[in-house]
Amino acid sequence: MPTSSIVAIGDELVGGFTLDTNSHWLTERLRLLGYPTKRITQIRDRPAEIVEQLRRELDDPDITDIFVCGGLGPTPDDRTFASLADALGKDLVIWEETRARIERRVQRMHSMGLLESPEITEGNLRMARIPADPAHVFRNKRGMAPGTVYEANGKRVFVLPGVPLEMKGIFTEELEPQFLAGGSATTVRELRFMFAVEARFYPLMRELEGTFPDVSVGSYPNFETKELVIRVLGLDPKRVDEALDVIKRRAPV
């Protein structure tokens, strides 16, 4: 089945200055669309580290789709596209459609009094400089940096801006309907127990690992509400419900 990974890029994430809400949002959307996430990785704006992580994702046989977020802006610390070009062995090129769109946006912002000059700056131009031979370039109706798709090692690499409004806009309006339609969403069921002792579920959960290897069963205590959530996930709704029924009948509470 399709399996995704997320690479979130930015010193602000690793330094604890910005909460990585993008990865949380993406993971939920991907699960609902049938492209569950194997892992989420946060890394710094360091070219060598970005290249290393991208190559690790490309070499992982479990991964079919890689989602890269952040580092597409106009300043020198935005290094994602250059690093991706290195990882894919491609040259950086000016993507003319994106350059023209950025030019129109700059001129419009100048006419509104938001920019001093109608001319494209080197910072603006950086956002139109992407690795050559993309499979697709997204428009990004809410910003200047484009989203892109590349194909390598039998995988798709989706590159998205780190600004949440722009990332969500590209994903829901362009990426999802064009590239993620037709997936099979994971079935999720939950049971909630009050004042339950999590450790007492260990024998039952170990047994379920053997009898339902195609179903994932996890326990999640909430110490504030005194609830224990047992969550069951799987591709086959019938198997998920069968495992859930076993827990209902034999829960040690």
C-alpha cells in the first residue's frame, strides 16, 4: 500500500521556536486519503543534512511518497530547492511560468503600495529557481513560492511551502485531487476506559499482535481525564471490528 514520509525543514522547528503544525495536519490528511505516514523528520536548514535525509527517504523501500515542507522562501536560509537538486542530481533552473507569476504578483503588490518597486528582486527570483525536470509545478494562489513534484527511485517527491496557509491551499486545491485520489483510508476505531490500568492490557494486546497481524492496536492514557484510549487501525474494516470485539469482551477492567 502507499506509504508516506514527511520531511519538515527549518531551524525554527528544530530550535523549538515554531510548532510543526504542518506535519500534524499533513499526517491526518494523508491517513484519511489512504497514504499513511511511516515517519516525520525535522531537520535544520543545512544543505548537507537536507540532502542526507532526502536520500535516506529515497532509498527506503517502504516509502512511496515523500512530502517535503519549508525552506522555499526568498532569503539565503531557504535552501530546500538547491538541496533537492543536489539529492536528485539535477541542475537548478528558472521555471518561467513561476517567474512570470511572481512578476505579476510583485507588480500588483507595488500598485497597492505594499512594495516600493515593481521590479523582481534576487530574493523573488530565488523562489522561481527549482530543480530541472519537475513532474508538475503547483501554482500556489496564496504566495510566490511554488510547490513541485518530482519522480525518483519509483517514488513521488512533493515539495511544499512552509507557510501553513500556502501549504494547505496547494495540498487541498491542487495536490490532493490530482495526485492522491482513489486511496483507501485506514479504518480507525476507539474504545475508552475510565480509571483503567494500562499495564493490565499488555497480555491481551500481545495476543492480538499474533491473531491480528494486519491490525494495529495501541494504548494511549490521558492522565488529565483519567481515560485510557485503545485505538485499533487497519485497512480491512471487518478485521478491525473483529479485533475491537475481542477487546470489548476481554478488556481487563
